Amino acid sequence: MSTSDIAIRVTNLSKCYHIYDTPHDRLKQFIAPRVQRLAWQKPKQYFREFWAVKDISFEIKKGETVGIIGRNGSGKSTLLQMICGTLNPSSGRVETNGRIAALLELGSGFNPEFTGRENVYMNASVLGLSNKEIDERFDDIVAFADIGDFIEQSVKTYSSGMMVRLAFAVIAHVDADILVIDEALAVGDAFFTQKCMRFLRTFMKTGTVLFVSHDTASIKSLCNYAVWIEKGQVLQEGEPKEVCELYLEAFYEAQQGKSSSTKLKEFKKTDDTRPLKDQRLEFINTSNLRNDLQIFKFDPDAASFGKGGAQIHDVQLLDENEHPLAWIVGGEKVTLRVFVHAYQDLDSPIIGFYVKDRLGQNLFGDNTFLTYREQFVHCQKEGELQADFVFYMPLLPAGEYSINVAIANGTQEKHEQHHWIHDAVLFKSESSSVASGLIGIPMLAVKLQALETAI
């Protein structure tokens, strides 16, 4: 790949900090090694090395939107600061191709004693705009930030939300080629966050975005590539859906210990001889999709994790007559049935599900906790559980969808995850009536009429 196709190239990038146990050690490190060298002695080290980022390499092509996820302290912010040039690396190299505009730590790049107006001019000039260009765009910047008369007040009087508004408004108007955003939008209000997301989606059509967030839904929605950083190193990179699923597993492991690696028992497959009933026969008879239909059965080999105290051994998507569904249009009454075998006593089991689109975004879901929080269903070791979720299927844009299912024990806030299955069941939607959005709802009636004007 030619260099002109690359927006950001990071090669063996590392950042090391020296950690001193006491202030005296810092003074010793400044003086003692020099004296020891003069005495032809091997210099002694009075500090510990902490590698915030260690030997990270990746490339981002022009026009890509790349998400970086990782827990607090994993090195994400340090990495972004080195890419933006506000922090020098200990080793390695960063190459960028184009103008970078960054929204890093809250308030970074602003002088708290300056007014909002003065900070706009200072920040925009640092990003490469001339005073004439800033003059031409100033009104648009103020309108985007929407902080009113506070633009003439000292920035130290701003709330965190106002600070983000002004900072984002500046980077949105500097004609950047690359946007680097570090979790800053998390402090904005819903209206401004939506405004920022609209800008980002427009910018993504032509520009490059490097986006850091703890919100895996945003990573899956916005990004076409994801990098997971842990303890300063790249732990996983690839498709956002796959990387975020692995990150989810690591989250549960951190909460409840290492997941079970024990091979779970094989279960005899349930009866698949019941006749398949396709919904909306009138629709299918007038379409050319009839020959493409297939039954999407439970996949026992789908990616999963958990402590292993219980195992989901079958998942079924059924119509009103309990026939397995091949596909849906939306509006039909369906049952999602989950079968579980317990390998230990479960005093408060919770079974739940998510329906996800092809990007892995959660569309809707539910679990049994709220319904049974006052009357827990106990399950003894080697017992069986069955959960039925009966609902009207929303209208989904045409395409393939997956259902994630899980069995846990405990409460909504504190529980042990025993078996979580990604993409346990796939199904198709053939709806052509979703005007916009991720899902639609069946309308009982749609009316439009002209009303007479009273004289």
C-alpha cells in the first residue's frame, strides 16, 4: 500500500515513565549516576519503569473510522497524545498524512484565563487557520457551540459540557483531514451529542476518524475497524463486532474471575421434524425469495463464554402455533424459547436475550429478572429451565439478524454469568416497509386529512 493511502501509521510506538517511590529517589537519580560514571562505576537506577504504551503498531487508511477500546489506564489517551504530537514517545515512530484536529482531555488546548472568543482564535490558529479564516468561521463556530453570551466569559467559569461544546465546535470548522476524539463526548448533553454524531457521520464520508470510547455500541455503530488496548499493548484488532464481543468477555472475567474452560456436556438435539411455517404466505407467493429460504437453527458451536454453572442447550424462534420461523416480516407474534441445563444449584437464575443487527448493535432485548424478582425460580443441580419470551416482532429492515442469549445467577446489578452465547440463532427479515431507523413498529392506522380552517 502506498504512503499516500495511509492517514496514520504507528510503528513500534512506546512511552515509558519513571516512577519514583520518594522525592529523595528523584534527587538521587539526578545526581548519583553522574558521580558513579565519573568513578567508573555502573550507574544505579533509582526509579521503576512504567510502560504506558509498549511496542504498538498499526495503520489507518484514509477514509477509515477506527475505534480504540480499553479499560481505564490501558494507555489509550497516551497513545492518542503521541499521535497528535502533544507527547513525545520514548521510542517508535508516528507518521500522519493530513491536518489533524483533536479533542483529547477535557479542556486541553484552552487557557482557562482567556475568554471563549480568545480560546477559539488561539485553538484554531494552532490547528492551522489564519486570522482571516477564523473571522469568516467564527459565527458558525459560536452557533455550533450554542453557549450564548458565555463566549465572552472566561473559560474557567465554564461547565464541563460547555467546554466540550466549544472545543468540538472548533475542530468541526478547521477543515481537518483527520479527527481524533478521546471519550470527550461522554460529558455532553443528549442534544449536543446528537449534533456531534450528525457531524461525524458526514465527516466520515470523506475524512479519517480515530475514536476512543468505552461505549462498545458507538464503536460498532460508527467504526469499520477496532483496536483493543490492554496494559499498553494491542490485545486484539479487527472487525468491531468481534473485538467488542471479546472485550465483553474480558469485562465479565474481570468482574467474576476467569471463565470456565471445562468442556460442557453434549446434548441430544431437539426434534426438528415439526413442519416449518413461513409467515405471510401471501407475501412469499408474490416474491422470488421462496427458493432462498432456510431454517436458522440454534448453533451449539457459536462463540460463547461463562463460568459453566449452567449451559444453554437450545434456542428456538417460534410462531403462534409453535412452528419454527424461517424469516420474519414484522408485526407477527413470536416466541423466543431458551432451554438451560444446570450444573449447580441456581437460587436466582436470570435468562435474557438481545436481538442484534449485522454490525452487532443491540436493537432490543429483555430478561426474566424483573418479572420474577419477587418470586425467584429455584433450579437444583442437574435440573432444567425453560424461558419463553412472547412478543410482537418489530419491523426490521431487510437483512440478517442474530440473537444473543445468556443465563446468569444473581440480580440485575450483581450476578455471575454462567453461559453467554453470541449469535446463537440467526434469522432473516424481508420487510420492505421500514422508512428509516434501525427498527420500525407496526402501525394500527395512518391517516392524513386536510382540516377546514375556521372563519
